[in-house]
Amino acid sequence: MVTPDNEGVVRLVNINGLLTREQAANYLQVPGKTLARWATERVGPRYLKVGKHARYRLADLDAWLDENYADEEDAA
């Protein structure tokens, strides 16, 4: 579950340590369809298949973010 705290910061609340695609998309601040497209193109963060469902670990999302910093050339 994604919940805002008193300051409007989005916090992830999950019991099993896995996020749904929508929760992961909220965390990354992208549409869920974008995350699904990235999965089919194999350009997005790592994910697990639980049956037919994609699940994401917060550590994998953070690692993917760390790997995708724009360098100075990309920013220009």
C-alpha cells in the first residue's frame, strides 16, 4: 500500500517486502503502463514473477535509480 504521511511524502507499506507494479510505479513516479513497457523492453528495474504477476523489491528499484543517473552530457 502507498500512503502519504503528514508532510505529503509517499511511504510504501508492504508486509512481504514485495511491491506490486502500481506501487513500484508510484515509488518511481511514472505511470504503471510505463513500468510494464520497460519490463517488456528489458530496460527497467529488475522484477520477480509471482505466478503471472510482476513484483518489485524496493532495493532493486533503488539500485536501478542509482544506475540511471543522468550525467552532465545527458543534461545538456
